[in-house]
Amino acid sequence: MNKHLTINYLEIPVKEIKQTKAFFSQVFAWEFVDYGDSYTCFTNAGITGGFYCSETHSEQGFDLANGAPLIVIYSSQLEQTMADVERAGGVITKAIFSFPGGRRFHFKDPNGNEFAVWSE
């Protein structure tokens, strides 16, 4: 059920839909519904969203120069998830580090989009 005035959907640019689906289903068990060749909706991710074909990517950057939002995914098994990201072709851009509230790492998916994964 949709809730008034809440974030309800995310859309993320990707170069390759097929490769993106393989990566996120392998690492995070996300599921997909295709809407044509250039758009897929992801589900089972905590929030519903979509990947759309584009030559651009989303990269927050540690120096905040790009200003893009950083999508942060939760994992109860941080080290295992980091290994899964690497095994599936993701690139770790910042190894596990502590921050107030927990630990996290940053990675780029095969499209160059930056994400983070955190745990308590």
C-alpha cells in the first residue's frame, strides 16, 4: 500500500539491463519485471524501483563533488555481502569502515553506479 508523502520508488540509470539484473539478483536476490527492452522494475529490495537504459550513472563520490544520492543497502552479513559483490563483478571503492551507528562499505555496480552496504 502506498503511504502519503513517503519515498515510493527509485529510478537508476544503467548501461546494460541484462547485466544489471544478473548482478542484483545474484548478490541481493532482487526480482525483476521487464517493461520493454530499456526498462526493468526491481522488487524484493525494500523499496520498489527501476533501472532504465542510459549512458549516465549515479556516483556520490567521497569528496561529494558529484552530489548524487547514495543508495544504502542493509546486510546482516557485511563481509559475506562484500565478497558476493566482488564475485558478481562489482568493484569495492571503499572497504569496510566504521561510522556512528555501524559499519559499511561502498561499491560500484557493473554500470559504475555507486552504492553502499551497511550493518550494525
